[in-house]
Amino acid sequence: MKKESQEAPKPAAPAPPPALPPVPQPMPEEGDGEYEDVNKGAELTPADLARIAEEAPGGPGAPKAAA
């Protein structure tokens, strides 16, 4: 008793296209909007983010606005 898959062999898959050589990509300008820094903040904990948010408006060493 034959299986249907043996009676109707699948057509051979087309050969994959030849691999193209890697083309060097220029680094995008900072802030061009095309690429986001996906790793920015990736290793910060919520506590770190809260601390940074408190420091960010005045920058490091600036007097606190809510003083």
C-alpha cells in the first residue's frame, strides 16, 4: 500500500539565488529619524528611569525646580 506523497513526488525546489556580497552601509547621522537606538534604556530598571526623569529637566548638578 503506497502513500499519496510517494505517488505524486513534489517538484524540485528552485535553486536559491546566489548570495550577494554584503554592501557596506554608511552610519546614519545622529537623530536623522531613520534608525532608532533600540538599545537605549534597555538595561535600565524602572528606578533608574525615574531617577533620570527627575534629573533630566535641569541636567546633572542643576538646582531642583521643586525645591
